[in-house]
Amino acid sequence: MAPTKRLHNVVFVLGPPGSGKGTQCIKIHENLGFMHLSAGDLLRAERQREGSQFGQLIENHIKNGTIVPVEITCKLLEN
């Protein structure tokens, strides 16, 4: 019998810088037990990680003010 995949509830909290996304995520975590994953934090950590295959690409997008490809962000979230 094939293993069954467990589905997870996912909540996206979106907003401009300084709008309180992090504050709301802390409340969601504390009150509802959700895990908090910050795409921005993951991208910054990956950019700094020694030997990162995506580090330079992320750095270039940050310097140019462009959005990192969604495939890269999703890959980091998967890990």
C-alpha cells in the first residue's frame, strides 16, 4: 500500500514592508500553533550560506530590486 500524503493548512500573510506581517505571524503561531516560515528570511539566509547554489542569483535580484524567481523561493520552503 502506498503511503498517504498528509495535507497541511497553509496561510499566506502578505503586505508591504512595515505593515505588521511578522507581528501577525507571531500571533498566528502562538494562538493557533502554525509554523512560521518567512520567505524573506529564507532568501537572506540562503544568500549568506557558504556554497549556496542560489546565493549569487538571490544577491543579484536583491541589488536590482527584482523578485527572486518563485521556483527558488519554493525550493527553499520545501527544504
